[in-house]
Amino acid sequence: MREGADPFSDILNGKHMSDSGPTITITRGKRPEQADPKPSASSARSRSSGWGLPGPGAVASGLVRGARAAWWAGLGVVGAVQDAGTQVFDALVEEGRSWERARRERTEAMARRVRRATDEADAIRASDERVQADVNDILRRMGVPSRDDVAELRERVDALGARIEALARSIEEADS
């Protein structure tokens, strides 16, 4: 959808996000062609008051015809709006299904990528641990002290250094 566009105006104008969605078509009926009835003597009298104006019967008949036409036009509007509303609803349902389907596919694709990356990270970690264990084993066989052995030796050297300093101080105090 275009950014900033009103989604409902596109749907009402027959433009859908998916080409396969329902379309809105309003059909209009034709007015039946009526032959002009031949005026009778009584209708001729009721049509004109003698002054060139229509008579009361002609006015009432015209009003009834106009009211009937307005009623039918109103019913036509209601029918068209009802049909259009149904078609808009159907179009929105289809767009919702399409959106949900696309969203689900994107979510599943992302989950697959995350699983793949996690599996790769686990494989790298396991490989790293195997390499580290193999290197430590080879170094131990060659007599090279391990990291833990070096740390322990450092602690022992530091402790010995502290004892030597303490002994040197006590000798200086005894001499003075």
C-alpha cells in the first residue's frame, strides 16, 4: 500500500492490494420505455385548467410518479451500498488473510534463521571446546604446564615472596 494513502478509498475505488480480490460493480437498471398514452377526454380536462396550467389530477399523478421514482432511487442506493459494503467486507477479509499468511511466512523464516544461527553457534562452541581440550592434552603430554598449573605456581611464588619480605623485615628489626 502507498504510504499515507487511505486504505478504504483504494478499496472503494476498486483498487485492491491483491489482484485476485473481489471487485465492486454497481449495475443500474433501465427505466422501461413507456409509450405515450393517448389522452382521453377526461384526462385532457384534468391536465389543463384552461389557463395552460396542469389540472389537480395531473399534478397529483406527477407527484405520485415523482415520489415513486424517488422511492425506487432510494432503494437502488440502499441496494448498491449494501452490495458495495459486502464486497468491501469480502475484500478486507481477503486482504486480512493475505496479510496473516505473509506475516506467518516471515515469522517462520525468521525462526528458521535464528535456529540455524543458534545451531551454528553451538557447533562452533563445541568445536572450540574440542580443540581446546585437544591442545591441553597435547601440552600436558609434552610436559608443558597448563594455565591452571601456571596460576597455582604464581600464587605459590607470591606467597613465598611475601614470606621472604617478612623474614627480611624481622632480620632488620633484630639488627637494629
